[in-house]
Amino acid sequence: MFEKYDLTKIMDDAAFEKAMTPMKERLSILQRTLRDLNIPVIIVIEGWNAAGITMSTKEIIQSLDPRGFSLHATDKATDEERARPFMWRFWIKTPSKGRIALFARSWYSRALAEKLSSIGWKKTLKDEIHSITVFERQLSDSGVIIIKFFLHISKDEQKTRLLERERNPLTAWLVTPSIWEFHHNYETYFPLIDEFIEKTDTAYAPWHIIEATDRKYTIYKVYSSLVKNLEKRIAADSEERSKKGKQKNIDKPPKNPVQRRSSAIKSYSKEECQDLLSNLQIEMLELNYLLFKRKIPFIIVYEGWDAAGKGGNITRLARYINPLGYNVLPVSAPNDYESQHHYLWRFIRHYPKAGHFAIYDRSWYGRVMVERVEGFCSESEWQRAYQEINEMEQDYVDSSGGGIVKFWLEISKEEQLKRFHQREHDPLKQYKITEEDWRNREKWDLYDAAVDEMLARTNTPHAPWIVIESDDKWYARVKTLKEVIRHVEELL
Amino acid sequence: MFEKYDLTKIMDDAAFEKAMTPMKERLSILQRTLRDLNIPVIIVIEGWNAAGITMSTKEIIQSLDPRGFSLHATDKATDEERARPFMWRFWIKTPSKGRIALFARSWYSRALAEKLSSIGWKKTLKDEIHSITVFERQLSDSGVIIIKFFLHISKDEQKTRLLERERNPLTAWLVTPSIWEFHHNYETYFPLIDEFIEKTDTAYAPWHIIEATDRKYTIYKVYSSLVKNLEKRIAADSEERSKKGKQKNIDKPPKNPVQRRSSAIKSYSKEECQDLLSNLQIEMLELNYLLFKRKIPFIIVYEGWDAAGKGGNITRLARYINPLGYNVLPVSAPNDYESQHHYLWRFIRHYPKAGHFAIYDRSWYGRVMVERVEGFCSESEWQRAYQEINEMEQDYVDSSGGGIVKFWLEISKEEQLKRFHQREHDPLKQYKITEEDWRNREKWDLYDAAVDEMLARTNTPHAPWIVIESDDKWYARVKTLKEVIRHVEELL
């Protein structure tokens, strides 16, 4: 893509002044419009070292209300970031509705830098390109506007600027040996970066290459591309809103039905169960230790019918995990802060650290269950979610080296009724049963169909569903622990 | 405190079993009661190395529903934590209403470890004791139950255990050279830790010294102290609720009235203002650079009348700060997640990193303004807040080495009316004026009195209030920048 750009373009003072004043006003107004329309925006500024990333960022924010944007200067990963999958640190910084997130350098620079410094680098960014396009597409699908700039200068121009910076005591410290090294390899990286940009230049997150030799021309081009694009996207957005209903055809993942009723279920007595569990406990202890030492994270998802025994099952399972190495995340309806973000945001935020377990008590599958059945999201949203969830889980596994196992706690409709009645009559358990449980029960068939589809469409090799037949709670507890052990073992 | 404890206590199996079964049940039920009453709980487990901190933690959580507690294993600070004041990492982990936060080691171990490893250590923990007691008292005042355990073993017992751990391949890696070093200095640290505990043993956050030689006795003692204390505190809490109204006498900070109306206000033309600002800009640039290099954080608080020009003033000020080095935090009513925590929690969370600015657009002063005037908190709560805020700001300055400056943007009641009318008639500004603004204006006198009291009681040497006379917006902008420069200079 780079070749077609003319790096000698300059702009005179008069033309610059004349062009910029109205442009700045338009950007100011656009920010308010975006806020009023609740549209989140991501602006990425990338480019060669010394091409003017900081300068351009400063210029953009001159026209913005600082209360409505966040600026993220992307640098080396912190401890917390390093302990989680690559895209995590960017996911958590995605803007809430109506806000602008500006990234001065971003996932692009980091993917490149971390790839370059890793051992056995094959000069291909295939995996990174996949992770990034999934990330950008998912955000775009949820309504985020993404605009990306690459500031392009020649090697000679870069050399001039780096030498200039070295002469200035206020900027000399910015010019590190690795920046010079990158400079000397300009020709080596050129085709790589060119390809990286070309492969991530999509309709939903387009790149704008800015010929950045002349300061004024750079600012003018960044501003005008930004303003024009935002205006275009706002117009497209309002058009889309008006013709709502006309849905795009969504590619759903293939169906791979999961058997929910097994005849091979045993009933255990409490004593049998305790014997079995204490044997498994020793195995689990060792595996837990190995995960910790090798810094491998592990996600366990619990879904299931009301009264299927999720709480008790989680409590028992948790006893076999090093308490300093896991977190249980009770998931209920999103709070008002969470609902300002992409629906996956609140789950990704709580990804386990390297070497830790995260147990999600209900999860992102709410999208294709309660949100689907109760109509909390549109049909196209939950239809799209199967693919989004598979992608998210795949990316998690690929980029963290960790594992996921998902439990569906199955009970029969009769068993549920029996348990509801028991709960109502036991003063210690009454708190567990609410009006909502009865209302959900009335919709059993709708939920039943949603569960079937969920299991079939998201049962993947990297993140399998395991049905836990839970009519007998002792059997269920033993099976859960066994399955965790089996999947951790496979991973090691 | 240590001397009076008998470290030879042991417990036999039968007595242990008999005592523990009902105790575990009581703890389970207590957790639910606490959740129903919306009471947050902090449990701290400290002790000598190898005294059984992990073991005791594991035992406690056996009886807890993992969905209702978080376990924090306190270790060395992460990058993010190191870049902020000492107590920040603990503040952000305080439990929301109805949840339990368990700290396996805590601010006590970290204060000691960081003190011990710092240069010029004078073997006094005076500053830490002050920070910690303020932290615990403020949380307790807001309704958090705090219970602290110290597991006490003798030097000989510790040696036996460390040697045992070294022999076991699964635990050998836990015994680091620094743990042995600490062991060899047992006698040196003994009086220091003893004093530390004694000075932080308060009615609102009591210590329980546990004779931890015998495993069973340790567990029994931890459980029984925990259960008894929680039961006592719940009883006291419900008693307090019933006799609400009977308020404790609150020590309010002295009044130090602040002049809000100055006769020395100039009016600037836009041109004069721009000249002045561009001179100040150069100064600011250099100061900004120095703060960054020396890793000193700086907080700027904006409060003021509606329409006093906070937004414009912040936008202009922000232009003179390195955009990669500041954050503007727009503060509105707490969201439902934030309101589950101490009222200072959401502000402390956003403390600036070392070398950065944080600009709070409205702040914790909402407690003594809008929450006071609108009755969103009780009188005793806002009365107490003056001291709490002073303490928070003092602790911030002391422990971060940073600065705080607070701006009160003052306009006259007539000027406000004029601006309200202007806003109503300007289509570009209409969005800025709401029904609420008019309602607030009706309560001008109530707010006026609240402002006077706020300024007088929280104008401290470490976090001064600066009145910005804002009838002339150009004057206001110049004065704000000047004051920021003056205070940053004083700090350097």
C-alpha cells in the first residue's frame, strides 16, 4: 500500500490556516453529536518512529472536550498485562457509549514489537492479524466507529528527525538504541508493515496513510480524514437505524448437537462420593501446582437450569483448588457502567492471570440464553453471538496458552419442580427461591431450545461443553472434578 | 502484646471435631446474614512466615460461598501499584456491600517489607501506623467490619517448619533466602511487630493473636474468634440502626475561612489573555517535563457553580499539559457499582500514576455539597467527611510525594442567570442547560453556605483551595494556569 503515496507533499501557511479553523469546529461539534447518539469511537494513530504520533494526537485533542475522551499511550506491557492474553489490555480500554478512545500507538505497534523480540520469529504476523481483525470486527458490529492512521515518512526523513531529537536535551532521552536499530532496518520492516496494514485495512476499520513529511500537511490530512470519516459514519449509522429490521445474513457456526440426556448416570451415596473425591483431590493438587508453576491460566464456565446445583457444585470444586489461585465471578445482569460497553467487555476484564483459575458462575452465554429468550437483545445480536463467542474463546486459548471447559448442569423439569418446593419449605433455603425462578420455569421450552442451540453451536474442540447430569448432586460433583482434571491434564 | 500468649496450646481430635462442625455452619449462615444486611467485611490474616496463613485462609473459605468473597494474596507490588500511593492497592480491593474480602497478608506485611528494604530505615513505623489507622477507621465508619488475625509461633517452631518445607519438593520453592533472613532476625523484628500490632489494635479493627503452634488449635481459634466477633458486630450494628439519630459528637476540622470575593479581578481581552497564556505555556512545558522525569503525580480538583466555566477552563488548561500525561475524570452521580463502596473509593481508584496529572471535574467534595444539600447522605456522614477528606488528601500527598491543588470557580448569582439565558438562546449551547441547573439555582443560598463551610474546613497547607473569580473567563483561565504553575514549582 505504501508505494502509491507521495512523501514530498507540503502545505503553505495561508492554506493551512484557512482549512483548519472550520475543520476544528466541525470536530468539536462531531464529538457532541457522537455523545448524543451514544456512539463510541476508537482512533488509532500509528506510524514510523518520529513521524509525529504525539504531535498529531495533541492536535486532535485540541478540538475535543477532555471530559469525553481517553488517551491511551501504548507502551510495553505492565505486569498485569503480561499475565493475560495479548488483546486483553486493549479490550479493557475500549470506549463506553458516546466516548472517544484515542490510541497513540496501539495493538499494531505492540504486535510488531513483541513479535520482533520473540525467539523463533518467522516474519509472519498471521496470528496477530487474525486476532486484530476479530477484535475490530466485533467492536464494529456492536456499533464502535474505528478509524486508523499510519504516519508515513521516508528513511532519510526519519534519520533527520532522530538526529534533531538527539540534539535537544528535552527530547534526547526519547531516542533509545532500539529506535536506532529499528531505523537501520527500515527496509526490512517496510514490506512487513505494508502487508500488516494491507491485511487489516477493512471496511469497518479502515487505514488512512498520511504522508507525514510536512507538519502542516500531516495535521491537515489527519483532521480532514477524521472529520470526513466520522461524518460519513454518522450518516450511515442513522440510515441503518432508520431501516432497522432489514438484517444482514449472519453466518452461524455449524451445528454439532450435544447429548443432554445420558442413561449412564450413576447415583452415589455421600460416602462413595467422598471416597472418590478424596482420591481425585490428590491428582488435582498436583495439576494445580503444575498450572501455577508453568503460568497457564484456566477458565471454567458454569451454566445450568435454576436449582440445578451450580452454587453447591462450585463451592465443592473450589475446595480442591489452591485458594490463592482462583476467582469465582458471580454473573448477574450488567450494571449501568458495564452496559455502556461491548457485551463481552465485562467478562474479558476478568480473564484469569497466568497460572490462575477463573470460575464464571454464569457467563457470556447469557447473550444466547436469557438475553435471547427475554428479548434483551435483538435477534441479529444473539444470532451473531455464537460466532463472536467462538472467536473470543479461540483467541483466549491461542493467545494465553490456557484452557477453557464449560459445564452445562442438566436436570429434568420434574426434578426442578421438586427442588423448588423443597426450597420453599426449608427456612434455610427459602432465600434461594424467587418469583423470577417461577417465571423462568414457565418459559422452560423456550430456554430448552436456546440451550440446545447454544450447546450445538459453541461446542468447539478448544472450548468444549460438558453436560453434567445433576439430578444426583453427588454424581454431579464427582463428574465435574473428574472433567476438570481430564482437561487440565490434556493441556499440560 | 505477644508476651501473654501461651504458645504450647494444643487440641485433641475429638474436641476439635466436636467444636468445628457447628462453628462451620454458623460461619456459613453468617455470610448470608451479612449479605442480607449489606454489610461488607474485611478479614486480615497475618503472622510469622510458616505460621499457617495459607492453611487458615483455606480453612475459613471452606465454609464460605465462593461467590460472595474475594481472596487477596498480598505480595510484592505490581508496576501499576508501585506507581501509586501505598494504600491505593488496598483501597481498590475493599469489599462492596455484603461481600467479604479476605487478605492473606495485607498492608501490614507490605508496610513492614517495604520499610525493611528501604534505605535509611529508622526502625519506626510511625507514618505507616497513621496511614493504616486512618484507612481502617474510615472504612469502619462507613460500616465495614474489620477483623484481624496474627498467627504467632516461636522462633524454634518456625525453624522446624521451614526445614520441613525445604524437604518437600512441592513447597521447597516457597522458602526463599529472604525468608531465612527474616527468621534469623526473629528477635530483632519481634518488638517491632509487637509494637505495630499494639498501636493498630483498635476498637473498630481489633487484632486477635492466635497461638499457632498446633494446627487444630489454630483453626479452632481463628474460627471461633471470627464467628463470635461477626455475631457481636452484627448485633451491635442492628442496635445502632434501631437507635439511629443519636449521633456521636464529630470532631470537625477548624474553620479557616476563604475569601471568595476579591476586588483585584482584572478583565482581559482575548488577545491579552492569549499573550499571557503563551508565555506561561513555556514554563508549564518545562515543569510538566520535570514532574514526569521525577515521577511526581499531581491532582487538580475543579469545583464551582453551574455555568462558572469549568468545562472551558479545563479544556484550555489541558492544552498546556502533555496529553500522554494526564487524565480528565468527569464526575457525576455514582453508578450502581460505585455506590456499593465507600464514597471515596471511586476517586481513589483513579489516582494519577507517578509522573501524571489527574484532573477531577467535580470530585469527592460532592459529599459536602450536593449530597449534603440534597440529603443524599445523613448529616453525620457529611459532617464526618471534612475530616475524612483532609486525611485522604494528606495521606495522598505524604505517600505519593505528589501535590494537590483545588479550584473553586466563583461567579455571582447575577452572572449565572445571564449565562443561563445565553445558553438557552444559543442553539450550540442549549445542551448545556437543563432543568436541574434551574433547580440547583433555586437552592443557591443552601449551596452558598455549604461552599463556605467546605472551603473553610478543607483549606489545608497540603491541599489548598484557590478561588478562581470567573466572571471574566479570560482572567479565570490565566489565573488557573498561573496557580498550577506556582504549585508545581513549589513542589519541585
